[in-house]
Amino acid sequence: MSSITDIPEFASEIADAGGLPTIALGLMDARACDRRLGRLTEMMGGRPYAVNVVSLAENPFRETHLAWIKQHRPRFVWIAGGDLSPIKELLQCGIGVVYIARMRPC
């Protein structure tokens, strides 16, 4: 989804239609985040949006994504698995957090 949802114009269209745009940060480095999403906050004009971040150790840009999230403060963050430690810090920033994890069968 990261090559579809990381377009600010698309996010704005979703919000215009009454939905909650959710932007996947995927494997974007800091330059890519700034280049692709630099206009996002302005385009959203105060309307809520969410971002998806993969918090697994395999994501080499996890810390970059968390820094971007703290700077831009989307209304919500979906964290896909991995490290739980960012949850408290994001909540303290006033960002709603949804943690997605798959349960292992017993």
C-alpha cells in the first residue's frame, strides 16, 4: 500500500469523501518522507489522517519514521507489530495509537 497511499492528493480526496486517509510510510527514508509527504499537513488543512509504521527490527527506517510522526503529529498512528516502546511516547504527544499484531495460535 505504500506506493498508493503516500500521495497527499490521494489522502485529501479520501478526507473529502468522509474517510480517514491512512498513509503507509513503508520503507521511505527521511528524504523520501519529506519529498512525498512534505505538503501533507498543509493539504489536509486540519482534517485528521493516520500513518502506518512497521515497528519490526527489520525496518531500517523505524526511528526515522517515528521522528517524522512526532514532528508532523498525525491524529492517529497504526503500528504494525514489533517494538512496543513507541506507544507511550506517541500517546504523550497526543497521537492516537492502534497496535496491530497477529496472535500466535495456542
